[in-house]
Amino acid sequence: MRTRTTIAGLFLWLALAPGLGAAGPQGGPKLSARLAAGVVRLGDTGAVNLTVEDGRDARVLALPEVAGLRFGRPSEPRLRQSTSYVNGRISSESTLTIVLPFRAEAEGDHEIPPIALEIDGRRQETRALRVTVVRDITGADFGFVEVRPTAQRVVEGQPFTVEIRFGWLASEQVNFAELNLPWWDSLPGAIELAERTIPQESRVDGIIVNGRLQVAAEQLDPSERKGRSFLTLRLSKTFLPTRSGPLEFPTSFFEFGVRRQGLFDARRDSHFVEAAPFAVEVVELPSAGQPLDFSGAVGALAARASADQRDVRAGDSIKLTVEWTGQGNLEFFRAPDPGSLEVFRGFRAYGSTEEKRPERRTVVYDLAPLSSEVETIPALPLTVYDPAAERYVTVSTEPIPIRVRPLERAATLGDDERRFERDIADIDARAPAPASHGGGPGQDRFLATALVAVPLLGLLARAHVRRRSGDPGAPLERRRRRAARALGRALERAPDPVAAQAAWLEFLAARTREPAAAWNGRDFGRWAAQHAPGLERELARAAGALQADLEAAVWGGAAAPERARLIELGRKLAEAGL
Amino acid sequence: MRARALRVLLAALLLALPLGAQSSFERGVAAYRAGQYAEACAAWNETLAEELDALGRARVYHDLGNAHWRLGETLPAIACYTAAVRLDPRHAEAWHNLELARAKQGLAPADSGDLSATLQRLVTSLRVPERRALVFLGLTLWVVVLTLEMRFGGRALRLALLATTLLVPLLALPWAHGLLAPTRAAPMVVVASASVPLRAEPLEARASVGELAVLEEVERLDELPGWTRVERADGLRGWVSTDSLLALRL
């Protein structure tokens, strides 16, 4: 019976286990902290293991700050769940574990203050912990590390190098070496410069820095320490300070030893040695005595110049190669511009190309001599601050003698510039004429009056003419004006007296602004006496006679009047104002 | 005996005439050719004091501007060239020299070349007699077209009359512009290298009531030794150092 009950309970547990696990026990999450090791060797890494029971989520709110311990980034929470069945009772638990690593950087007892975590949205703190850091007393017997700057005091812009010499007893078996250099990755206030390359024959790869990087070190000759031979390696890094103030280099550690890889784990037997912290003082560049053309060069520099051609014609290109070498910020100063220097007035600078290396700065200038009077490429000066002498000095190249031959059948470039300069037009040597009196304001008054009066009078006259004679552009008026010409043309085409009479009657009708039929059978003399009293009596009589002759020719067969007589009479009537 | 003496006297006068009659203008030309630009300036200033026609005066101002230019006096040169082109708007050499001098002085071109400046040049490019002739021509043309229209009528002539009526004001525009443009009886130009203070009284210690800009044109009202009383275009009057001014005789 008991066996059946137990089996039934097992089935029930299997069915309910997930739900029970999710529900969890009563009482809320519990936080605990413990050290991976209570005693840590100086330079070694330790860890604080943070355990949260029955919590779903947890994170470290702030890293503790302890002098002598450098805490690293906490690990991601690791969840472990377990369920147990004991005496018919089923219990389930979940555990979150966070590892908080630290490096021991100072000897002594260190108290780690309570560490605050946020667990399922609520804040909880651990209890304080105590860790003891002890020096690896045997480490100094088996190895060494020295970290030294090339200068303890530099000026802004003056490069300096930090050299790390480290090594171990030559007879010691060592298969791993790790440097812990807190300043290696970033040094606020300084720029890291490119490193010089290590010769292949002395290159040792596989040196670990800060647990992440693998770098190559230069193997030096073995060094003697306390009567024993030590294998010696060297690493170096060059910095360019960008601001004044101290540059802090914290304690550096060197761990070396043997690492053994087992079937399931790795073991390492190592020693630790440390290098004392130090600081490099960076001072400002002195403003007193700083030349106006100072281009930022700092260090002990030397300059050398060479020209690709020394026998040229005026205007030919000369490549002037200037090299600055030495200990200084060779990559960071502004190279001098010959075009702005008075001594290079005899040249035209077309441009330059530059090559920057840590140990050499090379600038190639493209110059052209402007005249055959140029005999040397002048010294090219560069103002440099010499930290050793603590003053500004001028580093110049040597002048280079050259021969410039004049251009054949051509002026020099300098002459060309002057020749194309614009000039004023020459004076006018014609003597001025004396002023002629008269005119002037009087003419202007006359013109002003005319401008008003002429249009006014003209328009008045036009209105008057229109009122009296009507529109001269009207069809009857145009017919009247053209009557004489039309008579001539019609008579030219008239084959018989009938056509001549029709032309004449049309002429009279046009001149009197009437239809042609109105003049059929009309007595000209009587009409003129009534409607054109101003017409000469003789002219009226002649017109009446001509009209009678035309009728006689048409109806009586008499000879038709001559065409010239008709035209002449028509012209006279038109002129008389008919 | 008396007749012989008269003949000798006449011959002497004739011989002496070319030397004594050398005008101030010719002396200026000779001095300029000899590189004596200050003497040329003095001689041509004498010439300008005479009664000259506008074109001749423009030529003298152009030459005077050249003398100032050779003396390195760019601002007086600009003032003279400006006077020259105002008197003879189509004086090409004066225009060339004016623009060159203004460029050297760092000033904007006198003729900026935009539409407004081009229209201005168009209106002012004629000399005074040409402007009057243009008005006369316009009026004559209008009378002719009017007469034809009165005599013959018709649409074409009416349109021609209308066009001529519109044309006359256009032709009269340069003349009217010259007539209505503000003129100064005694114009002066500021030729100091910087703006000069306009003072209420002819004393350096007096506070300035305004400033005269470089190349600003003012009217001369009065003169005292070393001081000239001028009136600005906006009507502000004051005293200014005579050394800062150049009188123009337009």
C-alpha cells in the first residue's frame, strides 16, 4: 500500500513540477554574497559570487569602490533550477548567480562594502565582505616587471614613451605570461602614437595584456639580477599629451607561470610581480617668446633638404624634399609654407605633398624659380620648442645652390606679372574748346514750351479740321481725293464716248460726295451756281460745255472730247475745291 | 623811321606770342609728359577755372584724374573721373580709368552692370546737345505724322500718330532727366581716406553733428581758411576740413 502511495505521489510530482517550480516557495528572494577566495595574491584576480535564491531577475546596481581592489564588469546572471522529492514532499528552488570579478592591486585587508542589487524590481544589499591581499613573496624571486617613462616631465605635444620590461628566471619553466596594465587601453589626456615595428628575429608573440589582447614583445638580452639570469622582454607605447596636468599610470602587474590543461579543467601555477604606479607631469607650452610662426613642433628635431634638380631654366619645377627627424611630434606640426616666406620671394610655390611617420616627417615642395637671378634655394626654417633647452629654437635646412638659366626669347615670370598689370588710359592732349555762350537754359525753356505747346496746338488743329471736313479717312473722302487719278485711269481704258462720259460723271460724283447717277442729266452751270458759288464762272462754263460735248458724242454721234481736255479740266476743278 | 620801329615791334610780338600764349592746359600736358604730375595738376586746375565747353571740361578732368593717379592719390582721381563721365557720359577712357581706380580702392564698380544701372547708363549716355536734339526730333516727327493723319486719315496713320505720341516722351526722357536731376552750384567731393566728421563750427574741438562718407558729394556753402561749410544731400550742414574735399566745376 505504501509502495502504491509513493508511486502515485511520483506521478503527481511529474505532473505538477513545472507549475510548482514557477510558483516557488513562500518568503521572497534571498540574496547572499561570498568570496571565491578570502585571501588573494597581489595582482591576482578574485571574485565575489552573488547568489539570489528564488528570484527571477537580478542586476548589480553599482560597483563597490574599494581602494586596492579594481572591480570589473559583473557577469550575466546564471539561472539554476532544481526540484527535489523528499519523504513525499516535492520542493523546487531556483538560483541566480552573478560573478563580480576584481583585481587585487594593493596589499592588506580590504572591506568590500554592501553591494546593492535590484532583484525582481526591489533593491537588496549584501552584507559587507572582507578580503585579504597578500604579496606573492616568491614572485619577485622568479620574475620582474618594470614600467618606466622616457621622461617624467613633458610639455604639451611632446611625445614620450612608456617602456615595460618584464621577464622571468631563465631556468624557470613558463608557458604563459600576462601583463595587467590598466593604462594600456586608454590614457585620458594623451593620444597613442603608432609603434615602431619589432625586428622579426627578436619578436616574441603571445604576451597577453589585460586578459584580452595578445601582443608581441621584443626579446632583449638576458639580464642579471641577484646573480641569476633572467629572460627579458620589452613592450613600449608612445603617447602624445594633449593637455597639461599629470598623466596617471596605476600599478601594473605581471603574471607568469605554467598553465596545465586537464581533461575537464585548466590549472595554472603562476607568480605575480608588480610595478609601482607613477605619473608623468605635462606642462603647458610657454607663451613667452613663442614666435608668431610657431607651428606646434615640439622636440629635438633636425632638418635636411635636397633638390631633385639644381640646374634649371626660369619657371622649371624643382622638387625640394625636406625631412625632419628626431624625437618630437613629427606627425603633428604644420609644415612651413615657402609661399609665405619672404626669403622664397624669388620662387613660386605650387604645392606640396607630405608623408608622416613616427620617426620621420617628409614634405616635398614644388617650387619654380621666377628669374635667372635666383642662385640658391633658401634655408627653410621651422620654429620648434626644444623641451631640453626649454626655449623655442629655429631648425633650418641648409641653403641649396642652384643655377637658373633665363628663358630664351622670353621674359621671366616676374616680368610677366608686371607686364599684365592693368594701367589707366593715357591723357587726352586735345585742347578744350571755350564754352559757347547762348543756348543753355534758354534752349531748355524753349524745348519745354514746345513740348507742351506743339502737341496741344496740333491736337486742337486736328479737332478743328475734323469738325470742318470730317474724317479724311472716310470712304467718300478717300474717293474724292482719288477722283482725279481715277478719272485719268478710267479715260485710259475708255474705248468710246459712253465710257468717257461715265468716267467724267464718276469724277464729278466723287468730288461732290454723291452717287454717280446723281449727275445724269444735271446741268453743271446751274448746280455750281447753287452749290459751289466760289467756283470760277469760267471754269463752271467750261465744265458745262464739256458735259454738253460728251452728251453730243454719246447721243448725237459727234466726236468725243479729247482725253487731255477731260483730265486737265478735272485737275482744275479739283484744285478749285470742287 | 617810325614805320620801321613799328615793324620791328610787330615781329617781336609775333615771335614771343607762341611762348606767352601757351595755355595752362598745354603746360599741364607738358608737365605730365615730363613726369611732373603735381605741376600738371596745378596747371589743369587753372584750366578748369576757365569757361570751357562740357566735352572739353570732361577731357581736362580725365587728364587731371590721371595726374592724381600717377601721384598715388586714388580718391581724387576717382572724383575727377566721375566728373569727367558726368560731363561726357560716353568718355570711354574716363570710364575705364574710373573703374580701374575704384577697383584699386576696393570700391564697387561705378557701373554695376545690372538692369537698373544699365537703364541709368542708357538715359544718361547722351550729351546735353544730343538730348535737346532728340527732343526736337521727336517733336518734328510728331508734327509730320499729325499733319499726314489730318490730311489723309486712315487707321495706319492714326496708329502712327499714337506711336509717335508715345515716342516723344521717351525721346524727351534723357533731356528731362538731365533737367530734373539735382544740380549743385558748387559741388565738392570728399576725398579723405576715411569718413570725416561734420562739425557745427569750424573748430576741431567741436563735437561732430554728422559724418561725410568717402566720395560723398556735398554742396559748398561757405569757406574759411582751412575749413569749408558744406551741405549734405539730406540737408545737414556743417564745417569740414578743406583738405578732405575736392571742388568740382561741372
